[in-house]
Amino acid sequence: MSGRDHAVVTGGAGFVGSHLVDDLVADDYRVTAVDSFASGTPENVSHHADDDRFSLLQRDVRDPLPDFDSVDVIYHFASRASPTHFDSHPIEIAMTNSLGTRHVLEAAVEHDARVVVASTSEVYGDPEVHPQPESYRGNVSPRGPRAPYDESKRFAEALSMAYVRKHDVDARTVRIFNTYGPRMQLDDGRVIPNFLSQALAGDDLTVYGDGEQTRSFCYVTDLVDGIRRLADRPGLQGAVMNVGNTNEITIRELATVVRDVVDTPSEVTYEPRPTDDPDLRCPDVSTARERLDWEPKVPLRAGLAQTADHFRTRRHEIVGSTPED
Ligand SMILES: NC(=O)c1ccc[n+]([C@@H]2O[C@H](COP(=O)([O-])OP(=O)(O)OC[C@H]3O[C@@H](n4cnc5c(N)ncnc54)[C@H](O)[C@@H]3O)[C@@H](O)[C@H]2O)c1
């Protein structure tokens, strides 16, 4: 076995996890992706198949992590993240983020490993403070249809802080705001895959509500850069940081930009908004700026063009519409 540091990425065959795997392998880590393939796919990391620094294990984090010889850092990214899955797989999601996080933290205790827990802007719910700083405690419905995701992510944060205090685990939390890029599933229900799929097929783009709700979209390589800085900087035990793009845009404006980037004749149609869909979403990233020297770099149009290229090659999978997230 080489003397390389060993990074474990749960959810490593997913959208964000696979980009994280790319970054870690490029940095010469020995990387193990642990994934149940619930919403990810081995194809997302198949380009590492012949690299002896990389291995992929099909495993559900609701079961304890496999026995590893040593682990230096665990990136805990396993969890379905698509709003359509909040309806179809609520218990699986709740248990992945609760019991699954416990298994990750137990492995961290065993190996004295650092942990980065993937949390979400959903911990802010439908926010009454805008933009949202890390100190904002959120406005989440504990009983609504999004609760199994939102509340289990809040629990994952609470549990990781319990392990910081009780077992001195070096756990850090990243609160991820809407991120997009290649390897998103075309049918995953988030607004950018929806719009791109529809635009590439020449179908009308579906906007839920009047389209005045806002989001801030971060390109995946910018997110991965922030995650790696959060993991690598010393002295951040117990830290929580928003990572996302602050360039806020209405969904109606986004539809216009997508139509432009794809150069499609598609029109826009309007449908009712789903329950608990937040009005506003924009991160306050001053903590990441100050403590990580992090700044997102990829402009929306450039990121959308990259993502559209990726989706073009998967046109046969293109499907219809779902909610905005
Ligand atoms: N993409 C975003 O905009 C966004 C925003 C906020 C938070 N996040 C968080 O980032 C992480 C990755 O999200 P993503 O967008 O890449 O989603 P994704 O669905 O593409 O990736 C999640 C991965 O986790 C795997 N997984 C799910 N449940 C599992 C389980 N029980 N055991 C093992 N593997 C399991 C899936 O198969 C998939 O490969 C998630 O924790 C998500 O909550 C993402």
C-alpha cells in the first residue's frame, strides 16, 4: 500500500461526490467512493476504473462503513438531494442523513479521521433572513413534505457537533446552496436539469409559480474548491460554512438565460408551485471568503454551456418537468 493519504467519499458516484473524487485523485489521494447507487451511477467515476489510487464500493451508509486499514479524511456526501425524491424516498433519506451520518462519525472516531459533512441551504427552510448567514437558525417545517430531508440534515449537523464535543472529532460542515454542472441526472427534478432537458428537446420550459422566486446557482467546480479548502485548512474543527454563488437570479430570468445559451425556440409555461418551495435563496458567503479565501469563479452562462454540452451527449435520457430546486 502506498503512503498516500486515504480519502473516503460517501456518495462518491453522485453528482457532487464524483467531482470531488476527480479533485482528490488529481491531488494524488488514495480515494474510496462508497455509494449505494440510489441516485448516483458507477459511470460517473468510470474514468478512474483503471487507476489503482481509486476504488468504488457499493455500500449503503445506513449500514456501518466497511473495515478500512486507515482513513485520513471522510467526505460525507451520500444522500439523495433531488426534491422529487423527497416524496418518493422520505424514510430512506431521513435514515441516510441520521444513521448514515452516525456511521461516518463512528468511522472517524475509529480512524482519527477528519470529516466534512455535506449539509444544505435547506436547513434555512423558507428563510426570513436574506441572504442567509450561518448564524441564521432557519424557518423549517418539521412536518412538511421536505422535512425528511431538511430535518435530517439539521440532525446530521447536530450529531456531528455532538461528536466534536464528546469525541473530539475534527468535523466540519459545508452548507451547500444550489449547485449545477455535468453529471446531474437529467430527471433529478432540479430546475437547471429541467430547463436544459426541455430546451434541448425544443419543449417549453416549465416555471412553477410566477417565476419571481430566486435562487443562486454555483458551478460544481467552484463548490468542490470550497469543500477542499474547508477540509484542508487547519484549525476549523466544528466550523460550518455556506458555500454557494451569491449571484441571485429569478427563475424567470434563468429560463431566459437557458433559452439563450441553448438557442432554442422553446417558450415558457407556468404551473402551480409545490408546497414549502422557498421564495428566496441566496448565501452569505463572507465566512468562506474570510476563512478559506474562497470565491466562486465560473459565470452562470459559461457553467450552463458546459452543462448543456454534457446533457447533449445524454439526450436519449431527456425527460420532462418537475419542481424548482
Ligand atoms: N447539488 C446540490 O445543489 C446540493 C445542494 C445542497 C446539498 N447537497 C448535498 O450534497 C450531497 C450530494 O448531492 P448531489 O447533488 O451530488 O446528489 P446525488 O444524488 O447526485 O448524489 C448523492 C449520492 O449519494 C448516494 N447515496 C444516496 N443514499 C445513499 C446511502 N444510503 N448510502 C450510500 N450512498 C447513498 C447516491 O447513490 C448518489 O451517488 C448530498 O448530501 C446533498 O444533500 C447538494
